[in-house]
Amino acid sequence: LQDHHSGRRGARGPRPARRGAMAAPATPRRGLSISSSSSSSRRPRLCCGSAGSDVLGERSSPMAPPTPDAITDFAESPTAPLLTLRGRRELERRLRKHDFSRPRPAVKGQPSESDELDVVEEQVAHATRERLSATALAAAESELCNHAIRRTVRSYWTYKDRVGDGAESLEAAAELRVRFDLDALARDDEAARRDADRLLRAWDNIGFAGFDEVGHPVCTERVVETLLLANRVREDPEDLLKGRAVCTEVFQALKRAASTRREDPADVIKHVFVVDMTGVRLAMVTKRVTHRFQHIMKTLELVYPEVAWRTYVVNAPSYLIVIWYVVKSWLDKVTVDKVVIMSTNKEKTRDRMLADGVPLHSIPRCCGGQAAGVSLADLYTGGAGDRPRAPVVATPVADDSASTPKAAAAP
């Protein structure tokens, strides 16, 4: 499960009182970048999706295509920050169903994801910037990343070396952006767009169902197909990692769209993830899949911290529920509180998600809800065809305390 640690090594309970602050910067800058938790000396974390099959050959049938009027608008696309989503009708339809409320804190008394860094947090952010290379600093301050310095500071708050570990995370994030040329994807470069379409088609079991009451995108994954893909001998592990990174970039663009489409401007930087375990068997957990997904999850955890609000592992077989009751005793409470393991009882799953603020029309059908869902590939490309007519541009929200972000025109 990507980034359910909240970056807290050895953290127990609420954040401790902040003391002994470092000298404040003369002119603190607000940061926007990608980072994540240090990969060393960590408590064990649950990794759903690190399994595969030697016996099940090809993947199961892909996600059902959207209805003809769902994603059919095509047009020329301008250069856009983050990336350009061409599934205009589908995204607009889901945005219109909501009057988003402001994101709430995960823990009472702690800042919410939409809150700016306070004075002490800003001091930590300044100290972290001081350790970055020029390339990593430029990436950290870039609008192409979704509030990464804010996410990094809060993710590593209780770490012994929160500045050093945060800087390591930001350096890794900058390296990944260069390695996979994610800036070209943000510019909507034609070659990068074609490659992203190819990667998202390979991961067409990852989809989008809607938004919760505060604007968190509700994303889904059918694990059986993930395991089959990761277990194929011919699949390039680097290609698998790049595909998951592109999926995460789509999640980030959905959050930016929700941030700009609200009467009360607020930054949405987390998502809800639904992991559908239907059909998963222990025999699917092969050495090849385990090795590949350890690498993928370790990298994504380092590069994208604090991006998950809650994960629902649904339609879980009984053996997984038993394992979870054992494993969660090893995990930090912040991690445990973000992961919900649900059985095959769809009514209970639906009621839990409703209680957590996910409306019925955004609850996937695999959880007893009404959302049919659309694959990230169709959301990105606009469905079948070459070029869309009215792309959805995820415009950045100004990260400046002196100004109020304005709603962007029809993202």
C-alpha cells in the first residue's frame, strides 16, 4: 500500500510538542515538490499487491469501457502543469455532483492536509531546502509537484533526522522525475503522452470512481490483474515502476482538479484507495512478483509521501483478515488507522465508506456502491481516438499565504 506510513518511524500516538526550533529563514519560500519516506530503518508496512501467479497465464478481462457519452471529447491540448486529462465529460460529471467541504485533520489537534506549514514546520522546511542539490531544490519548488515540501515535512516530523530523511526523499523525487522524464509528461509532449497512454493501458485495472466529501479522489485497483501483470516474465521491471509512477501522477492531477473546483479554496493532496482482492489466492504470491513489488513500493513510498488518506482492502479472503490482525500489531498507529480490511460483505463495506464520507455515487460497485468507474487510461486519453476536443487541465493552486487561490475555469 503506497505511503500509508505517514512517514513516521517509531511514531507513537499524536505528534509531540514542538520545541527547540531552528532559526527561522529570513524569507521562507513555500515549497511544492515530491518526496517520501526514507527506505532505511523502517517499521514493517503492509504491501497489498505484492503477489503474482505462475499458473494463471494472461490477465483477466480489462475494465469495462465507459459509456459512449462518458469520455468522447477530443481536441488540441495546451501545455499544462502536472498533466492534461482529456476525459472531460467524465471528470466534469463527477465534479458537478459535489459541494466539497474543507479537508479535516487525520488526528484531532493536528494540521489538515490543506493547512499551510506553521512557523516551526517552515523552519524545518528551510533547513531541508538548505541540504538539497540545485536540481532537487528546483524540483521541490516546482508547480509540477503537488505540495511535496509540505507533505515531506509532515511525513517525517517524528523521525530522528527529519531534515536529513526529508532531503533524501526530495533528492530521490527529483531523480525519478528526470529518470522518467515526468516534466515532459506535464508539458503534454507528444512522445511522452504516447508512452503514458501505453503504460496506463498496461495498468488498466487501476481506475477512478469519483470523489469523497472533501475532494479526495476515490481510486481503485483490481489486485488479481496486478499480480498477473507483475508475474509475466517478459515485463520489464523498470517499465512496471514507470507505469505506477504515471498512475500516481494522474492521481495528483485529479487532486488538483478537486482543489480548484470549490467555493472554499483548499488544497487536496491525498486520495482514497480501494484495493479489490476478489479472486486473489495465496498461490499468486510468487517470488518474481514479490521481488518486483518490493522495489516498486519502496520507490513510490520514498518519492510520494503523504498522498493517501485511507485505503480500503475489500473482498478480502478470510486468511488475509487473520494475517492483518497479527501484522497490525507491528505497525505504527497512524498506519493502522489508514488501512481498513473488509470482508466480502459488500453491505458492511458500503456502510463503512459512507460513514467515512464517501458518497454512494463514488463508492465502487465492488464495495456495494453505485460507481461503475473508469480506467485511468481512458480518463487520460479521453477514450478511443487520437486527440481530444476539450482537455481537462489541472491548473496549479497558488501556494502563497498572501493570496487566495481562485477556481480554475472548467478543469
